Amino acid sequence: MLAKVDVKSDTACDLYKHLSSVSTKPLGAGPVKWNFEKFVLGRDGEVIGRFGSGVKPEDAAFTSLIESALAK
């Protein structure tokens, strides 16, 4: 868990600087645009997916990516 941190500017915490720098599908690299943006990490800790805040947790593409990562 994190305390409230900056996620969008030059003072963004290192975690979000890293997460937002990785180009993944479907969203790609770039600053966090809005609350509830989702980053999916593989078992090795690498970013394997990024989804916008409008994507619901039960979205098929989101759950499929998580399930395939868990199966590895």
C-alpha cells in the first residue's frame, strides 16, 4: 500500500514513473490520465498491460490478460 503520491508530474513517485514509461497494450506508455487506471504486472514484476479508467474490472480483455498471466 502507498500513501497518497503524485502520479502525473516530474515529482511522480518512482513506481508510477516506471509503470507509465512502459509501452504495453492496449493503452501504451504515457502519463496516467485519470483515477482507476489499471496496470497489470506479470509474476516477474514486469508490466504486461495497461488499461484506462473506463475499463471495468470484469472487462473480457482485462480479465483474460490476468488469467493468462496467472496460468504461467
